[in-house]
Amino acid sequence: MNQSTHFAIPGTDSKLIVGDRILGQDRQLLFITGFLSKRWGTKSKALGELCRERQWGFCCFDFRGNGDSEGVFRDYTLNDWLDDAHRVLQMITDGPPVTIIGSSLGGWLAWVLGQRFAKVCQLVLLAPAFNMMGERAQEIPASRRDEWESTGWMPWGDDALHRDFPLSWKWVEESENLWAQRFHPLRRVPTTILHGLQDDVILPKGSWEFTKNLLTADPQFPIELFLKNGDHRFSSPSNLTTFLDLAAQAQEYNGITNIGLLA
């Protein structure tokens, strides 16, 4: 059985990006976590086991300022985390072609990387949080948004999970800039989006609208959108089976577009 190897590579500020890698053949999966998630959650563990069984490569990591990686959260922005993902992607380019699997915010970053780098041959996006911080700025009351912009800081929410992680306004500005460039130019990398119909954190309509707008920009773009019963965590046994089945499918560009509901 393939064993994981621990790695630590420097970010732009020399703080270490910490992760684990399993070497394999034919294919490798790079998992990008959601906002404030750690690299070895339920889905990444399941993906790691899938890759061991099939002798594929696998990689996961923690962003700087989160998990086991170095740095303090408030010192980093969306572009910093995008750069972390890029550095890990560069590190694994000595192996077979890469499928990036991104969850929530990780799905948004996966899309950006897939459009920029030819080494990425496939994307699987689970409940992708497209333009997450830009959308958040529009959802909150105008008074709070103005305070966020004027003071420069605001936690995502006031709940116990988020209140100790203040976000700078740069997260919004950088997210909006990336969002404006999301289809310019377009690289036809086969993409699968999977979203839970009961997701009340990142609403499934965002994936539907993204897919619709993408196909308006390029009617031949190779994308599949699947909507299935499930919440944002998408971690029930049935949900995990669907997720792993889609992750296991190696796709090549064939001009096919599919939108469907999964039971």
C-alpha cells in the first residue's frame, strides 16, 4: 500500500506550506480544502484511500495561516492562498497528469488554477464557492459592508467557528478581480460540478448560474453539473459514494455537456 510522504515548501513569505503526498501512476488527484478546513477531513481521507487502491497519486495541504502550515491567518488573503495552491501544483508536476478536486472555496480556486495551467487535465468541483467573498459582501447589511470596507476587517460570521478569523477587505477585492476574469480566456479543461440541493451555505443556484453563463460563453465547453440531495458538507455515506464515483472518472475533452439530477 502506498504510504503518504509529509512535505513542507516555502510560501512567498518563507512560511511553510505543509501537506502530504502519495506517489502513484497514471493519474494524481490534488485536493484543495474549503475555507478554514484542514487537509485530512472526511473527503480527503476517502480520496486518499481511493488513490491507494488504484495506485494513483494523491496530494493535500493546508493553506498558510491554517492547519499545520505556518503563519497567522489574518496575514493572508485569497491571492496568497491561490499562490499556495499553485506552489503545491508546481511541486507535483513531476508526476502524472493532475485532476484538481476542490471543495467549497477550494472549488473556486481549483477553477482558477485549471484555467491557468496546462498540467491540470480535469476538475471536480464540490459545492464550489464561486466569488465567495464578493458574494458575502453583497449578502450582509449595507452598514456592515461599509464598516468592513472602511475598517478593513470583518470575520465571515459571528459564530464560534468564524469569529476569531478576521478577513481583510482585500479578500473581497481579490475575489471580485478573479471573478471578472473567470472566462477570459477560456481553457477547455473537462469539469464536473457536484452540488447538494439542500446546501444552505453555498447555494446550488450558484453552480447552476455559473454553468449556464459558462455555456453561453462557450457552448462546447466540457462541463457536467450534478445536483443531488445533500447539504454543504456532503458527507453522508450516499454522498461520499457519489463524490468518489465522480472523482474516479478520468475524463478527456469530447465536447460533451451534461446537466442532471442524481437521486
